[in-house]
Amino acid sequence: MQAHVTTLRRAGMSLARIAEQAGVAQRTLRGLQQRRTVRAGTAAAVLAVDPTPKPYRADLRPGIGAARRVQALVAIGWSLTEQGHRLGMPVQQVNDIALQRRVLLHHVTCTRVGAVFEQLSATPGPSPRARRLAARRGWLPPLAWGDDIDVPEAEPASDDFDNALVDEVVVERALAGQDVPITDAELVAALHAGVARGVSVVALAALLHLNPVAAKRMLAGQLTPLRAKRAAVVAAIVNHPDTSDRQVAAERGVTRAFVAKVRAEIIARSSRIAS
């Protein structure tokens, strides 16, 4: 029951709207967290509430997909201001879309947001400040949603959470040929930035100490088996930070030392990027 209410809230529905559609009092919904049992009629009424908002007019659309798209672009470095320029909207309106202050949006707005998302979602943006904003607000990058970005009840692909942790200084130093510690997310950002500057994939692979095949896979949004295993460990740590290294190692089939090393890297990079 509580899980369904959480799904409805994630879809942008307020408690008042959920209560209205279910035909129950708001205090009943608030009390669900403290109750172990619920009347069958109340449960049926709440579970029958559809997380997809019903447009009152034919020209309105659910705004959750647009919100996730704006958030995702911020997470990879495209600021709300820059998105506003490309959308032809005031930055406050773009911020309102991202914060889902309106459950329903005009279909033209959704179309414009979708077009900008398609244009920018595969290219890291120039703003470290935007990345930090997304990290503070818990906004996820495009790969976290995939094809389910418009589905209200969709869960993000947790293996992609580490993509938000990109240090632009590390990316630029790597592209300058310096040997620096670098995450997979930063490698992907460096590859995209290099391609955008006209550098060939083969040259970038040599510069970043990658196999050309691996470089092409990373540009396509894929990881090698070893990198995929590390990404899985990152996701386990980020999603459940209180889980012990022993448990993560057992679940992911790696050594405790490997988990401890990855955890230390996450803490160090999170602190550096947030500062």
C-alpha cells in the first residue's frame, strides 16, 4: 500500500490529489506509514488510483517525462539557463518543469523539451556547477532512464548513478595527455569531448590508454565486462551505503579489497566535486 502511494508521489501527484481520486481523507494516507493493517475498502480505493495523470484537455500531457529529461541534462552538465536558451523559455519555467510544479504540460512544451534532450543527451555539457546541482538534488543522467523515461512508475537503472560523478578538471587533464586517476564516467566524458573537438576515436583511445574497441563501446554507452562489474559495485555502494564490504563482495563476486578501493574512490570524488 505504502509502496503504491510512493509511486504516485514520484509521478508528481500530491497527497491531496491522491486522496481526492481515492475518495479518502488525507489523514488516512498520512497514517498509512504508522499502520500495519488497512481496511480492505481503503486499500482497494488507493490501489485503484492510476499514477498516470488524466489530462483535462487533449493538448495536455503528463509532465514527468519532460521533468526527467531536464534533470538528466543538468546531470551531465547542461545548465537550466542553457536549456532555457535552447527551449526559448525563461530559466524559471525550465526550473518549474524540472521540479514538476505542474503535473500536466502543454504538448508543445513536451515536444520542445524532447527535441533538446535528443540533441544533447549523448554529449556532456560544459557546466560543472550544473553537475553539482544535479548531485545535490538527486537528479539522474540520461542513461539511468533509457526508454522508460516517460513511464511514471519506472525505476532508474542504478548502474548508471556513477555517471553523475564527473570531474571536469580530470577530463581536461586526461585530454591534455596527463596520466591521472580517472573513472569510467570521466573516460566517457573525455571520449565525447574529444570526438566533439574532431579527434579520432583511435587517437583518443591511445591518449586515454584504452583499446580502440573498448573506446567505441564506451561511446555507444556500453562497458567492458570488467568495467561493468565495477559499475555494479559502485551502484551497490551508492544505493546501500550502509552495506558492509563483505556483503557487497559476496553479492557481486569480487574481493573485499576491491570493494573497499571502490568505496574509497567514491567518497574521495564525491567530496572533491561537492567542494
